[in-house]
Amino acid sequence: MRGPDTGKNETITALLLDAGNTRLKWAWLRRGRLRPGGALAYAPRREFDTQLRRLLQQAAGARRVLVCSVAGADIDRRLRRAARAARLPAPEFARSVRRAAGVTNAYAEPWRLGVDRWLTLVGARQLFPGEALCLVSVGTALTLDLLAASGRHLGGAIVPGPELMVQTLLERTAGIRRRARGGAGGGRSLYARDTRGAIEAGARHACVGVIERALAEGERRLGRRPGLVIAGGGASRLTPLIGGARRRRDDLVMRGLLALAALSSGS
């Protein structure tokens, strides 16, 4: 965990929370600027609750607590409870909707689009207005979404992230698990020289293959190749394997939260 640093003389306008599948990430809005924070792992439970309480205590005076959550009802309840204990405003949980901040949701039932993906689309639209984009987030799952230059979402895909692929093979295949013990792990090549390396290389290259296919289909649908924007805790393991230009932005969800918060406040 990177310790919270709110600054002694800067007023915190908002605390932004991104509750993913395995960890909670945070950022601050101070004097109109988004400032990076850190991350907390959910396990062990007692340690997470202690660290969350300390984080929220250091956000004293924040006018809003903005939340993107795909973590489930239990984490959401704990966030609400911790905010009350810290005497902060009630957390505002973002929801996926049909249209907002210049982005139109492709889903027939907008709520079915994960709110993290929705906010990524909104955040990317704010940072790169008028650009066609393929947005990739690499975490427990690897998600891909295509955004037209007009702001129209054209749909997306979800596959297991590279770490989940590796874990699944190790958990579900006894022979591979035994042979993978003590392996050195994979490098950049697809062709590894031990079982552990072969699993890791296969997972990474499988994900890169999906990304390259997404870019190719995006080009076919849009008539030009979309810009690739990649984010997430697992992105650094994939970017060296991806050919062509790409941009790394890990703040898209937070940017999306800010854009929707501005709309709700009327500013």
C-alpha cells in the first residue's frame, strides 16, 4: 500500500474510489486537479478495513466521495460504513446509463455494461475528444471497448486477464502444476524453455492476440485504425509485446468519475 498523502494546505474537493475485483484504488481532487493516490488489496479483510479507515480519515473535509465499484455488495457496504465513521459525505456510486458526457452506450440495456468500462469510455472521451479509440484494461479480466470519434460506443469484449489464465491452468491441471514448480517464468518470446514460462508466455501472447484482433476489426468497422489506449495493473506485462503506437492511461476511470460528477453538480 502506498500511504495516503493529502497535503497539509490543499483542500480536498473529492475522494475518488475505484473498487475493482481484487483491490481498491483511490485518487484525490484538489484545487480542481486530479492527483494520484494508491491502492489497497481487499485481503486480508481486517487489514483492508484498517487501511480503509485510515484513508478515509485523511480525507476529512472532502465534499464528495465518488465511487466506481464492480467489487460486489459486501465491499460497497464496507465503503459506506467506513465513510459514515469518518463523517464523510455518503459515497456516490456511478451507474452505467444510455448517454452521458458525449458518450452513447452500445448496450440495449445500459446497466449491463460494467460501470468500470462505462467510466473508462467517458474518461477517454474527455482526454481524447474526437478520436476513435480501442480501450483496453488489463486486470483480473481483460476488457476491450471500441469508441467511435463521434463518442458512440460500438461494443466490446471480455476475456480472462493473463494472471487469471495462469491461475486457472495451475489450479485445474495437476500435471502442468507439478511441472511448473520452480520455473523461471516467461520472457518476451512466445517459445519458453520451461513449463512455468510456457504458461506465462502463452497467457500474455493470447491477450496480445485479442488486442491485435480488436484493432484490426476496429479498423474494418471505422475505416481507419483506432488509437490504442491501455490501462490496468497488468498492462506493463503486455505493452512490450504490442506493435505500433499505444498510450498508457491508468486514470480513465477517475476521469470518468469526475466528468459525471461535474454533470450531476451542474458545473
